Amino acid sequence: MSDDAATEADAVDTDDPAAVLDSLFATIKQRQDELPEDSYTASLFTHEKGDNEVLEKLGEEATEVILAAKDDDLDDLQYESADFVYHLLVLFAMKGLDVDDLRDELESRF
């Protein structure tokens, strides 16, 4: 996960999983709006490859999740899953979706 998103997430009530995702997504949106030069997140929004950069990162992270699961490396599985979710939320922001859209879709499956 990027340093700028992790720093912002440090101020979140980590006992509330929804607050963690909401705070992470708010940080992603802030980086998208402000585009600070030293932000990895902002660089994803301005990358010359456009959406393809994030799509490639998602593919890379998905592979790393699969390999960690295959190797029964639970620490790595957790770490790589967090990277995957972070990049998925960046993609959501790029496409005009947000965490509530994800929640709504998951809730519709119950």
C-alpha cells in the first residue's frame, strides 16, 4: 500500500473496518483532486498509461495474492490483499465509483 494512504489511515479508528475503508477511499479521492507531486496515489491518476497502470497493478497484486495463498503464507496473503484492495479502490475512484457502490453490490448478494 502506498505511504501516503497508509499515513492517512493511521488516524482512523481501526476497530471499525468500515471507517478504515472509508478513510482510505477519502484519502484516494483527496489525492485524485489535489494531485500532490510526492504522492504515489496521485501518480496513478496522472500516469501516461492512464487506467492501464492501475489495471496492471491489480493484475500484479492478484497474482501475489494467489501465490501467497498457494504457499500458505498468511502474513503475505494479508499484505498483498491490502495492496489489491488499495489498487481496486483507486480504480473505483477513476471510474466514478466509491466504497458505497462496493458495499451495495456485496449487500445485494445476501
